[in-house]
Amino acid sequence: MHTEERVIELLRELSPEQQVEVLDFAAFLKERQKRVRSPRPYGLCDGAFQVPDDFDAPLPETEIALFES
């Protein structure tokens, strides 16, 4: 059975109120699909902050303990 047929079959088993909810959700999905966002350009935040040289250095044990407690 194809997806569309399965959706229709399940829809027929729902109450009218639930069918309205399904309709609203389908409309939401269709609208969301229209709003395709273009990717942000590289370097958008260039100069806004600086990554320190020790960014990926291990954390001190005292900091690790805060996360583990």
C-alpha cells in the first residue's frame, strides 16, 4: 500500500475534529516547505569574536567536576 493510500485510510478512521487537526498540520507542512532559507554566507561574523589558541585544550579537573556532579 502506498503512503497516500495509507494516509487516507487512517484519516477516515479519525473523528471530524481530528481530521481538521490533520488538515491544519498538512497545511503547516506545505507552508513550511515554501519558506526555504538560503544558507548564511561564510564570514558573516568575521571579527565578531576571536577563538583563543587553547580552545581545544583539556579542561582543568575543577571544571570537569562541575559537569560531572
